[in-house]
Amino acid sequence: MLFTHEEPALRAFVRSLLPSWHDVDEVMQQTGIVIWKKFDQYEAGTSFMRWACVIARFEVLKYRRGKARERLVFREDLWELLAEEATDSAEMLQKERQALDECMQKLPDTDRALVGAAYAHGTSIKEVAESAGHSATAFYKKLHRIRLGLLGCIQRQLVKEGT
């Protein structure tokens, strides 16, 4: 359950360390296996994401060593530095996503539906605006106001949490 919940953030972390989606898929598969095997070592109540990032980081390094015969590769110490930075970024992104989820729940149902429709795959803003009975310009303005409100809410949420 923890892995399933954190998998998108973990995949983003791994992607920040590897040059292609194919590489990410390879490492994520191996990372999932290692997490499964070592799950009894995870301490409940600690950050699962940080623990999983450490495992993923080692899997990325192992994968990169296997690819070391390629002409253009970074030195190991640079990979370590990138992995540390990406781990910190992954935790911050996770907190921001949680704050966004909480702020989205505070929106009126109509605004939440408009945001969801605006970001739905395969729809255009013009289509969403027309179905909501707005012109595209009016819809963009309304969406902009909602986004600004969400941004303010997220910032307040993060400050409240000391992030």
C-alpha cells in the first residue's frame, strides 16, 4: 500500500537521476523487488518515501555501473550529489502534493470540478469553457483566480507545517 501510494513520487525521483524513461522503468522494476524483499526492515512511523529513495538511489547507482561502458557517463560522486538533491526535492514535492490535496478539498464543488476538467487528459480549455457555459477568456480568468487561491492556500499550509 505504501509503495503504491508513493510510486509516482518515487518514479519522479528516479527520473531525475536517469536520462530516459526506459532506464526509469528498468530501475523502478528492480527497486520494487528490493523494497518488497526488504520491507521488514522499514521502520513504521518513519518516512517511507525517504527509505524508498535510498533503495532507489542504490538501484540507480547499480544500474549506472552496469551502463558505465557507455561513452558519456557522470562520475559516481556526481551521481551521489544528484541523488541527495533529488531525495530532498522528492520529499518537498510530496508535501506540496499533500497540501494541494487538502486545498483542493477546501474549494467549492464547482471550482474543484472546473480545475479537474481543465486538467483532464484529452480535453481542451475551450471545450471545458463551453461545457461550463463560459467563453474561453472568461474561463481562463476564473481558472487563474482559482489557481492563485490554491497557491496561497498551499503556501499557508506549508508555512503552518514549518516547511
